[in-house]
Amino acid sequence: MIWLLWRSLRDAVIMNISYFDVAANVPEGIEPDAAVVIDVLRATTTIAWALNNGAEAIQTFADLNELRQSASQWPESKALLLGERGGQTIPGFDLGNSPIAVKPELVAGKRLFMSTTNGTRSLHRVRNVSILYTLALPNRKAVGERLLNDKPDQLWIVGSGWEGSYSLEDSLAAGALASFLFEQAKDSVDEVNDELIAALALWNVWQADLEGCLRKASHGKRLAGLGNHDADFRCCAELDRLNVVPKQVELGVLCSG
């Protein structure tokens, strides 16, 4: 009888969800039970595909000097440098920040040392949270199911934006995740802040045209201006394609959890 009562109380726990559109808006001095970082165009999409395609891990860095120093201590045959600044591949790096570039024949069994303009900054900001995942549209369902299993009391969804400013595509994905959680456990989920409610509204408007939303976003227009990224747009807009859940297993290191 006590066991049944405990189980009933456990299952009734409310997951309180907050959304912060950029790392700078994340509160100081407190930590949630779990955090999810989003950078749809394109860091977290690339992370999901790299792990799906067999990468041993993704090690993320905000600082390029730290990245190079850490990579130099890894066997050269087992390491790849991956990153961008302003949407362009960093000179001297093996790969840029494209989900279609992390092919199995390139990344399988290797550690990717990664730094991007926006996404790795958000990861760094919440690096001390005990449960930390990354999310993109292709692995939305997989991450959502993991969170429903984890049952965190406090969940922070953190967007990456563009150089400190709001991004449409990250809020779209935040709304996609929140919508999934509400659909699956509506009586056990609650919105904490207005930003999450706005993200849900955005999802309701654009859920039938995800690629259209990515292209409409200012960062999408910026990316299109750099060249033909049609394949990237299609890849980043695929919903629930992957079962991979990137999880931080040590500070800055993401593996398929």
C-alpha cells in the first residue's frame, strides 16, 4: 500500500518548464534538475547527427585555444576539429558546422572537438547542471521521452540565439519540445515563464512548415546568404528522425546517452 502511494505521488510530480532564449538570460546562482540546450542552425543538429553516425563523443568549447590544446592531447587519427565562426568553417579545422558533413565514414569512432558561434556558449553556461541534453528538431521526440522518464522538477530549455540576440528557430524547437511534453503528460507539466508560452504559440503557427520557419528566421537568411545550404535546411527541419539523445557525461563532453 505504501509503495502504491509513493508511486502515485512520484508519477504526479509536476515538471516546471522555463525557456531562456539566450545564455545571458539564464539565471545566476541557481540550477535546475535538468537542462536542454538548443541550436537548431546548426550546432545541436550537427551534434545529434554526429553521434547518430558513430562519433565517440563531442567535446565542446567556447574558447578556441582550449579546444586546440585538448585536441592535441588526443590521438590524431581519432580526433576531428569541427567548428565555425559567423557561419564559416574555422581555418585549419577538419569540418564546419553542418549536419550533412558528419558522415559515418568521417566521424565513426572519433572524438569531435567542437566550437561554434552560439551553441557552445549556451552549453558552457549550463555545464554544471546534473542532467544536460542537447536538442534539435530531428531528435525532439527522443529527448522528450527521456525527460518524461527522468521526471525533473525543474527543466530549463536554453536557446542559443545569434551573438546574444533572440532566434526564431531555437524558440520554434523549444515550443516543439514543450508541445510534445504537454501532449504526453499534460497533467504533469507546467509553463513557468512567458517565453515558453510564446515558444508554444510559435510552434502552433509553424509546425506544418518547419523548413519555411527556418528560412524565414534572420539566421536562416544569413546562412542562405553564405551559399547553397538547401540540404542543411532540409536536415535541420526533419522532425523526430533520430533516436539519439546527446547527454553530457563529463564537463563539456557529450555522448549518446
